[in-house]
Amino acid sequence: MRNYCNVLCINSWQVKRYIDIYSASSVIGFSSEDLLNISNIYAQAEGNSTCSSDNKSLHEDESYNSSLPTLKRKIDTYFNFLLSVAELARSKWTEFNLEMMGIGFGIMLISLSIHFYAIRTAKNAAGIPLPLCADSQISVKLMFAVFIVVIHACSLLSNSYILEEGKVANFLLATTAMFKLHYSIKREKMLMEAIFFLLLITILRFAIEIGLSKQAATSLFMSTHASWMVDIDPDNPMWIYMAEIIPILALILLAYLLYITVTSSSCCGIWNDTLSSITRLQGIGRNCIPKIIYAVGLGQLLLLAFSHLFHKDRALDSKKHFVSKTVAMLSTCSSTIIILSGKQGSLITLASIAGGYCIMRLGNIEQDINDKVAGILTFDPLSVTQWSLLATCLFFSTGHWCAFDGLRYGAAFIGFDEFILVRQALLLTIDTFGFSHIIPVFGLPFLVADQQLLGQTDQDRRLIIMQLYLMYLMYGLTIVATVVATIICVTIQRRHLMVWGLFAPKFVFDVVGLILADILICLAWLYFVGRGKDGGSGSMPDRHD
């Protein structure tokens, strides 16, 4: 007890000395009244005794606080001093507007309620029955999807899980893949897609590990990957050649897939994305090729906007037209995103295509085995959850993480030597949120592209639009749920040691991601739904509108 009292005495002396030095050197400091109050409490705690770091002298001095009640009173006075200093420091150094924080949290809860209400009433908005929970199997999928979203949101309450968010998302995505594998085995359908999806998730797991070690951010993704996996010398010529050849092969494969899609969908003008395959050529100019890619992407975007605004949109009038619109938009965005992401860009793009294809196919297991009755459209909410988790995995696989040192600032200067704030900020935003927000939002319609009812009758087209509407609502719901969990986390942990180093950057990234996702979802809805045949705006085909 005497030793404990002595330790508190020394600690109190250190704190008092720090307060005195800080007040003397700081411009702001503490008020004279606060300093006088702290000094009085410290004097009361110190009394007539002196601190000693020598335990031996304490045992030899029998007169030093020999009675237990005296020691307890001494300890209480030191605790009172330390608590008083802590309370003063919090009041002067760290101020939180709890009222505004509560208002913000209330707004997010209202947003969640609106999402739930819109999803619940969407199936009745167009006056068409949509069996969201028509059978027990879909109900189980809905509950499982909600469970995964809640688990992901709750994991953000821990700073350790925020650091490992990529691995958490990968684990949850693998869990949903095992759920789909169970259905594939049970129904004897799409077993290869389920197994391939699990293999892809395993590969992404290793890519996330590399991203967390800051290896992917240095554009040495492939050369360090081999060394990290099997402990081989990174200077080995075989791995150096593979680091150069594999991204080129991936770009060639992407160009081939784009060519197949264009020829099968009869969509013109999007073949320009294949120009991104020449970004590996040397000697043409360090800034020339990136500028060409930016110009091609911007030109495609302007052409799509012109076609959408000045031509009567045949929105979702056929499966080919629906697919071609999606591919056109993705090819417009992907060329810039690939070149900004460096060598890993083509590989991550292939992973997103493969993962999206597997999610799309596995999401239609029930439709493939059901009777395909006219007017019945299956809706798998778990597919949207998988899509969101895949987007999170891609974010961390590209070497990003939710911290300001997790931004790849070098991407902002690809193609340019001089600094212009708006231009460099735009490029950095595209690089940061390209694979996690831009491509997933505009690629989400692929989940309904494989429906059997697409383009058969007007009622079928209205069902497809309704399903696309529900998918965007659920995708937005998962993002809002994540932001709500982050707000709760930073509110609870607002005095945590890592609040500014971890929780605050995570909050900033999530809020910026939410705003960007909302904007992209609105633009995507206007683009895909377009104007009706009567030339109206891209609204829901509601007979009550």
C-alpha cells in the first residue's frame, strides 16, 4: 500500500509539472483560477510528505504513513488530483458538440427508416405483385443478408476490426459464398460457379493482406506477391518478368471480353476501351498515353450523355440493349480507373468481373429451378449484400485503407507533372473509390441482366425496373447501415487514444463514400431507366404517379 501511494505521488508530481510547463509555454494554456484550483488540490494531496522512488527507504521509515486509514486518505487525495486534472484537460482540449452529433445520428436513423419503408412498399408501388418473401427460401436469404450486414456494421465498433476491415469483409463474403455453395449442392445447379467464387475470394484474401502491408500501393504488386507468399527473392528474374507480363495478359483478356460483349450486344462506340491495353508500351511518352485514355473516357461519357438527353431512350426494351448500356458505362469508367490503379488495375478489374459474374449466376439459382411462371420474378437480397462486400474487398485489395496515408497520392499525377487542385483531386477520388463505388454502382444492373423475363412484355419490363429499384435501395441500405455503425463507434470512442488516427479517418471515408454512392446511384438510375416512351423523366413506372 505504501509503494502504491508512492507511485501515485510520483505520477501526480509528473502531471503537475507538465501542467505548469504547458501553461507557461502555451499561448492558450489554462486560466489562473484553474491553475490555482489544481495547485490547491495538489498541495492537499502532497501535505507534508515527499515522494520517494526508493522502496527500501519507505520500509525503513516506519513513521511514513504507518496507519492504513492515513494511506487510504492519501491515495484518495492523489486520485482526486489526477481526476481533476483529467476533467480540466478534457474540458479545455477536447470539446464535442453532443447536440449536433445527436442531430446527425437522428438524420441517419431517419435515412435508415426511409430505406426500410421504401423497400417494404416498393413491390406495391407499380401495382404489380413482386414476391420478395414469397417462400421460406427467400425469407431465409433475406434474414441471412440482414444478419451479414448487421455483423459487418457491429464489427466497426472495435478499432482492431476497423484495422482489419478488409479481412472481415472477405470472411463475411466467404460465408455467403458457402451459403450459396450449399444451395448449389442441394439443387445440383451452378456448382462450378460456387467453387470458383470461393477460389476468387481466397485470392482476394491474399491481395488484401498485401494491400495492408502497403505493398500494392508501391506499384510492386506482382513482384512482391511471390516473395510474400513463398519467401522467394523478389529480385528473382522470373518474378520480375511475371510482374510485367501478367498485367499485360490481363489487359488483353479484358479487351477480348469487351470485344465479345460488344459484338454480341451490337453496341457501337465502346471498343475504345481497348486502347487501355497499350498503356504498357514504352517510349511513347510518360504523359501522352494517360492523357489519351482520359480523353477517350471523357469522350465516351459525353457521347452517352448526348445519346441519353437528345434521343428517345429505349430503356430496357431488350436484354441486349440493357447489357450494352451497362457495358458502355462500365467501359467508359474502367479505362481511367485501370490506368490510375497501376499494374494491379487490370487484375482487380478481372476479379471484379469474375466476382460479379458469379454473384449474378448464383443469384438466379431459384429461378433456374422454379417453374418460370409468367409474371413471377425472383429477388435475392443476398446477392446485393455480396455485391457490397465484394466492393469492400476490392477497395482494400487495391492497397487502400481508411486512413489519409492510405490514399495513393501518386495516382493524382499520372499523366501530369504540374499540380492543379481540382484536376488532381478528381483523379485521386477516381483512384480511391473507383473499384469500391463507381464500378459496383454502375455494374449492379448486371444482377438482373440474366433474368428470364427481361424484355418479353411491358409488364416484364416494369418488373425488371422494380427489381433494379429494389436492388439500388438495398445497396444504399447497406452503405447507410455501415455509416450509422461508424457514427455510433466514433461517438462511443470519441475519447479513445486512436480517435484521430483511426476512428475519425474511418468516419470521413464512410461519409464521403456515402455521399458519392448516393450521387452515383441517382445518376445510374437516370441512366438505366431513362425517359419513358412518353418522353417523361426516368421515374418509377407507377400507375399512381
